[in-house]
Amino acid sequence: MIESIVFDFGGVVAEEGFRDGLRAIGAKNGLDPEQFFAVAGELIYGTGYVTGQADEAAYWNAVRQATGLRGADAALRQEIIARFVPRRDMLEEADRLRKQGLGVSILSDQTDWLDEVDRRTHFSLHFDHVFNSFYLKKSKRDSSLFPAVAAQLGRTAEEILFVDDNGANVARAASQGWKTILFRNIQDFRREMADLLPACCRLPLHTVRAAEKI
């Protein structure tokens, strides 16, 4: 039986600020947005910033060297942080599941930027735990992260449901025995949750259908 639900942050609980922010930065610098995102997105891992092995300055300097990017670190950071807007429907889902007695947590490949997002939005108040790769020193690209998080939650793999919009992350979690949902949109998420959760914790089907019409 599922006892704990672990959500990705960007792209699930909130809008995808990292991807959208990098694309906007690339466009403002006269660079191809998709190509810039591919390079800068990979460097967040390559520099070690996402796992706390390097600081923000090292990351932006690496991006500058690779792409010719211009701009101060603080201004570039704001382009990303401002786009991490929590989704009201997902926060309400987290609150509802919590009231039903399920554990709700976040597991995100993020940097210390996530702390600033929380100071602005207070999203963490809706969750029992926020697991951030920057502090865990591992990212979701490392399959061993999942049993480590399960141990911190005090749950077996079979008791955890993982929700992420990245198919590779979902596959790695599944390989460690976690139940998974590949997040596409709130409507599909609700339908899949109705199939997976015990009856006491499901959103009533008529409520799901009504929400889809809004």
C-alpha cells in the first residue's frame, strides 16, 4: 500500500523555471534558445552545482565559456527563479493527500536556488520533507538516490509513489521498486492517482470529472 508520495518540483509542483528561464536567457543573448538550454542544462550537472560540488559562480562561468553568455550572476539567476511559480492545483493536491494521512515530499534536482524560491513562495509548508540534490550530494541521475531517500522517509520502496515529468527519472525510480507516475498534466495525474491510491485517499471520480471541465 502506498504510504508516501514524492513529487518532483519544477514541472510538477511548480512551473518549469529552470528550462524556461534558460531559454529566455539564451534568447536575450541572441543565442538559439533550445541549443543554449541543452548546453547550460547539462552544465548544471557537469560543473557539480546541482549536487553541491560547486557554487553558482562556477556554474555561470562555465556557461559563459561554453556559450558566450553575458550578464551578471544575480540577474541571470532571477530569470530562472521568477519562473518557478507553484501550481495552486498541485499544492491543493498535496494538502488533500496530507489530510488523508499520506506522507507528501518533494525530491528535486535543484541548487540552493530552491531555498530562495521557498523564501518567496513558502511552498515547503505544504510538504513534510523537501529533498534537494544540492544538499543530498546526489542527483536523480544516480539510481542510488532513491533507496537513500526511502531510508530517510522510513518507507519501503513499495510504499512510495514518485511523480516526475522526466521519463528517465521515472524509469530510475521504478528500477528501485518505487511506484511511479509520469506527470503530463493535472487531469491525467488525478486519474492515475485514483487507480493507485487506497479508496480512503482517492479523489472521488465525479470530482475528477468536474475538475476536468474547469
